[in-house]
Amino acid sequence: MVDVTGHGSPDDFLASEDTSVLVEVRVQRLALEQATQTWLVILQELDGERLLPIWIGAPEAYAIDRHMQEAEAARPLTHDLLCSVLHGLGGSLEKVEITKVEKHIFHAELVVCRNGEMIRVDARPSDSIAIALRTSARIFANEQLLEAVSIDIAEEESPADLQFLADSLPSVEDSGGEGLAERLRRLNPEDFGRFQP
């Protein structure tokens, strides 16, 4: 059974940093949406069952997958290069925060420590996750964001329950274009079971 938690609109989770509660998440898996051949990275809270699906581009999916598969590249790829530059400049990635959704686009921040100073860098979640995996940095999501757009999949997951997601989730994604709710409306109930990890 798929249980959708939260029914907020995008404005509901544009919270100020002062009131943000962060929940640690991990990359649960990559999935390929069969209907559109679009990749998702699915984050799961460490101490719970809520899942945060974020549509991402193929290059970022490739970068995340290569690291998860522990595949070595002959030459540094873009995210490897960014990690090397960060280290070379005396910085370290403390954590990644998936902070908000604004105009249907997920936002994230890299929290970098350099010379005792914390520096926040605006970034796409997909790039942030790829870099976090390479540096073993922790990944967090705003609690309000999880409440508004997460899905909770119980052990007795039923693909037929997917139809309820389209009406319950706001329209959010990692980059411009079609929203999450619209993508889910177009899926057949069986498509959820056909994601390829």
C-alpha cells in the first residue's frame, strides 16, 4: 500500500531557515520512469519509511550510479573534479541540505567548511547528492519538505495505489518543465512496479 503523507502546496514548504528542522536521508535507489524514460533519485529518511523522489537528468543519474557501483573512471568526471577542487582549496563538504521547492523546482545547499568558516553554496539536489556520495557527506532534507511531498511505502506495497499519488502531491521536480503530479497522472498503475533500479 502506498501512503501519501502531506497534502501541501509548494508555498507550504518555503520556510525560513530559522524554523527549519532537518531530517537525515540516504540515497535509497535510482529508478527509471518507464513512461518517460526519466531518471529519479529516491531518498529515504534514515529513521523512517518516507521516501522523497526527485526527477533528475541522465548525466547526474550516471554520476550517482557510478559511485554507488564503485566504478572507477579513467579520468575525473565533473563531480570528481569538483571534489578535488574543493579539497585543493582547503575546504570540506560538511553536509548537503535539500532545502525547499520554489516555482516547482527543488533547491539544495552544499554546506562547506573552510578555515573554520561555514559557507553555503546554492546547488541542484542531483549535483549535491553526487558530490555528497563522493565525499561521504551526510544528506538532509527539510522536515516541512518531507511532510509536503514525501511518499510512505509500506511492505504490502500495491502498484494500484499509485493513482492516489497524482492527486495528493504538489507539482515539484529538480529542473523546469513538467511537474511531479502531472508525471504521476500519466503513469499507469503498473508503472510503479516497473521502475528499473
